[in-house]
Amino acid sequence: MDISQIFRNNQDWVASKLDVDPSYFENLAKGQAPTILYIGCSDSRVTAEEMMGLQPGDVFVHRNIANMVINTDLSSASVINYAVVHLGVQHIVVCGHYGCGGVKAAMGATDLGILNPYLREIRDVYRTHLPTLRAIEDEEARYKRLVELNVQEQCVNVAKTAEVQKAYRKGGLTIHGWVLDLESGKIIDLNLDMGAILKNIMEVYTLEV
């Protein structure tokens, strides 16, 4: 790609926004008040606002390989803290996607160097749900199911954080697990019963907050 084209695209985008609303950027610069925290994959084919039909300012976004929420990752922890405590988001969405390279790599045994510790987190999800995944004979179906289970486990990891637990108890926060089907462009709601999921684990993870 010609990088200079990006600046031309930007000028066109600015012009298109100002044509509709001359105060668009003036209002945008005043601050943000998103109601959704979106945690998604860094895959270049997966965009947050565009696939949801939302605009800048509507969604607070954090992306990494395979939409992970790892307890030692200060980046995701800081994003969650800021979104919940300071922005007061009402929804946290963890969105994976079929065709995820990170999940696919975690299903194999290839030594990928610096990626190994990161992929081990996904392999831990694989190990946790091994009986379920072994029962799926079709490799593609097994792969897709791991994508879904990884989203579920990352939702659980979100719920383990103190700030989320506090907001959840007040009733002002909901956690959602989604998967984007790249072949259709459709978002699939996994309809996770977070109440039931959390009931099974919170004896260990509940914090006095």
C-alpha cells in the first residue's frame, strides 16, 4: 500500500464528515462516553465499530492476538480498569472470530518462539475443555468450537477482575461473548449464561470488593 494514499483517504473522510455535520470533529474532541468495552482480535479483517455499525466515540476498544484477557497483562488490565471505573461502560464484549490464526496456532505443536508463552494461554483453554473438543471428530468444527470456548474463558477472566466484580454486583455491567463469522460477516452471540458460569467458579475467585 502507498502510505501517502492514507493521508488522501483521511482528507476525504474528514470532508465527508464535515459535509454531514460541520461541528462533527469539534464535538468529537470534547470527550468520550462509550457504553461498550470491546475486547477483540488484532486480525486486520476484524474491525470493531464498522462491523457493529457504530461511530467513533461509541466503543472503547482493546485488541490483541486471539482476544485474550491474561491476568498478568497490564495492557488489558489497564483497559478494563479505565473502561469500568472511569468511563462507566455498561457492557463488556469479548469477540473472537472463526479463522483466528492465534487459536489455530495453539492447536498445533510448532515452536513459534516468542509467541509460545502467549499461545500457552490458549492451549490452557484447550486442555480445560479437552474432553469436549476430543469428542468433535471434524477438525474444522473442533477449531471453531475452540474459538468459542476461548471467548467463553476470556469472559470468565474479565469477570475475575475486582473492578468488574464490583460493577457486576451493582447491576450496571453485563459481559457478552461473541464470535464473528468472517464468511458471512455476521456476529454470533454465544448467549453465555454468565450467571451460571460465575456461580461455578466464584467460590475461588470472588473478591471482597
